[in-house]
Amino acid sequence: MTTTGIEANARYGAFISYNHADRARARWLHRALERYRIPAKLVGREAAFGPVPRRLGRIFRDLDELSAASDLSAEVRAALADSACLIVVCTPAGAASQWVAREIALFRELHPDRPVLAALFAGEPAEALPLPLRRTAEGAETEPLAADFRAGKDGKRLALLKLVAGAVGVPLDALVQRDAQARVRRVTAVTALAILLLLAMAGLTILAVRARGEAEARRAQAEGLVEFMLTDLRGRLKEVGRLDVLREANARALRYYGEQDLGTLPPDVLARRARAIMTMGEDAMEAKETARARAAFLQANRITHALIDREPDQYDIVFAHAQSEFYLGLLHFKAGELAATEPHFEAYAALAHRLIALNPADPRSGEEASYAAGNLCSLRMEQRVADRVVALCSEALRVTEALARHEPNSEQRWRDVANRQGWLADAYVVVGNVDAVLELRRQQIALLNRLLEQDPQNARNRRMLVWAERALAGVQYRRGDIETARRGMRKAVADLRTMTELDTKNQELAARLKEMQDELRKMEGKNK
């Protein structure tokens, strides 16, 4: 294999540095980098680090927790010494990790001439990039260019290409162009093959009815082909933007599934179909094609309903049926069809409680119960149903608090608690219980302040704190506690102004700041 000048002396093409809270992201990145094949037209060309290789080579990712150690392990140090580049998984958790900071510092000490690349997965750059990554050799602080994997940013493919380009030393535009050409060629070939196989499947399905044994074999072939269309082919079509072909493949698969007699199919086949069809529904939702999404989720619900009728106490089947009920309810809820939403959200809640009864130890049970109660809380808020909204929002908070107590070190769990406190406070607004609103908002603000003490740079927690302070000031003002409301709103406006100065491109924050400034002027008797 052709190697770069650095790789000629390096055992690993890259070392992935990450906090173990981000292990799922690091695992995905590890696999994506090792599987990526550099386009043939670039292989062997001279680049910044030598000839371009066919692949990055082996990637090192430490699988052991380091929290109990006093220093980096000998294995990690050796891997850093034998790596051609360092890739840092950037999230708020990663930025707070002493081990990530040590790995960056040691790699730079060992290899000052080798690239250190940032893979931004969550949070704003100021809170997600570890401090050593933001510091230059002279000690000045800067914000390095990152491969941005966050939703709505670079996207997974472009972000991955940024890392590969940085690792092998080729211009990004050259890699993007060659990669796109290679993928179009691959997908065109795969699409042509898939169409031929679809035609063959139709013929095979007709022939399959001649004998039971032959029918089973032919159906298995057809099932395998459809599953290929909804997994491998789906991913490749999305990569190159061929959504027209993706829609046609999904439509054909949906028609094929709709013609089957569910009563004759084994449970494993049904479960596979339900998962595949919900995937099609998610594709349609992402493309904002509501009619297609609804057709897919109705078909999935038909399948999971048949499954649960056969095996009502099988945990994974109950879980799958819960998801199909949730998605149908969500479609109605987003469309403002509250009456149609209700039976699906109620069914989802009942199934979530059945999951708890079947296996209370499975973490999905508590999570689904929390989500289900939260969904019903949101629905009752929209319906302005005062007699049930407080009970439902209270149940959502109770379950969320139980999950947080079970994982006391999980910042996300406690942030969920703060969110549910806000929902319950709004529910008490509906029924006119001002004292309960004030108490819940104070609890919410105290909890968010505790989270910020542990992680002062967390922008998400800081935004939630501003919204909570704004809500509390509004209730105090309406109750007549004018001076307290003014002080609280001034603090919230000042905090949000600081945040907008640090994130000048965030139009949503700027709009919220203007709204709050108008509210403060009204409180101070300066409404213009």
C-alpha cells in the first residue's frame, strides 16, 4: 500500500482523542475513517505529507476508561507516538476532559509537525473545543477550523472529507470533487443493478406461488433485496443527493409490503419490515413530505399491531409498537390535529408503562415513560385542558427526576429535569396557581445554576437559565412584584446580550434579545 511520508514511520494513520461520554461518536468516526477509500485519481499523488495513500490505515481509539488513573497509560503514550495525526472529538464533555487535554499536549510535544484535527459533534465551538486545541504555539487563543458534524452544518460526509483531507494533506476541494465523482459512478452502477433485481423480484414472486418450499425461498430473496434497498442503497443514494431514486425505491418497497398477508409471516420478518418502514417514514419526515411519512408510519403500525397481537409480552415488539404509535401521533401533532393526536399519544403512554412492567431494569423503559408523559403534557397544554395538564406534567417531571437520580452524574438527565420543571410551571399558569409557578421557576433556576457551576462554559444551560429567568420575571411582574421582576429581567437581558456578542451570527438569539429588551422597557415604564 502506498503510504505518506509520515505514515511510513507511523503505525497508526490517526489517533482519536475523546471523552468516554462520547464513545458512540468516537466508534462511528473510527469505523468511517477506516472504511473510507481515497478516490483512485488522487492515490499516489504528492501531497503535503508525501504520496496520497489508498486508505488512512489503522486508526487508534482507546477503549479503556481513564478516570481512575493518574496519568496516560503506556499504551496510549505509545499509540500517540506512533500516530500520523490526532483527531479530537469535540463536545462540551470532551472540552472538560483532562485526558483529552493531556493527549493533545503530548501529541504536539511529540510531533509538532503533524496535524491535529478537530471533529465538532456537539455544542458551540467556544464550549466544545478543548482549550489546548484553541491555543497556538505562542500561547495565544484562537478558534481552529473544525470538521463540523453538527446537524445543519457541514453534514457527516463533508465533515468526514475535511478530516481525511487534513490527515493526508490534500486540498479539500480536490478531495470533494474526486469523492463525488467516485460515488456517483458507484451509485449509478448500484441503482442499475437494483432496478434489474426489482424486475427479477416481481418475476420471482409470481413463480414462488407454485410450491410452498419454493415460495419461502423466493420470498427470502425478495425480502433480502428490499432490505438492501432500505439500508445500503438508501445510504448511498442520500450521500449523492439522489432523493428521486430514494423516493422511488421507498415507494416500491412500501407497495411490496402492503400486498403481503401479515398473518402468514414469521415474527422476525415482521419486525424487520416494521423497522425498515419506519426508516422510510423518517426519510419522508426529514424531506417534509407528510403524506408519504403518514403512509409509511401507518404501514409500520399495521405490522407492529399484528406482531403485538401474537406476542403481547415480548419487550422488543412492545417497544417497536410504541414507536409506531408515537410517530403517528407526532405527525398529527405537528399538523395541529390535536384530536387525532390524542389516541396515539395515549396508546404510546400505555405501551411505555407496559415496558416498565415487562422489564423495569431496561433504561429504555424509564425513558419511554418520561417521553410519553411529556408528550401528553405538551398535548394538554395545546388543548388547554386544565383538569389534566398539571397531573400529566407532574408525572413527566417525576419520571425524569427518577432517571436523573439513577444517573446522578449525567448532566443531560438533570437538564431534562430542568426542562420538565419549566413545562410544569407553564401547566400551573394554565390553572392559575401562581405560587406553584414561582416555586417551580425558582427550583429550575437553582438547578441550572448548579449545572453551570460544574460547567461554566455550557451555552445550552446558559440559554435555558436566561429563558427561566425571563419567565420568572414575567410572573413576578404580573403579580405586582415590579422591582423584583425588573432586577430579574435586567440580569436575563444582560446575560443574553453577552451570549449574542459571542455568537453574532445566531439570528434566533438576536430576535429573543430584542423581545426581552422590549419586555424590560415595558416593565420600567419606557414602552415606546
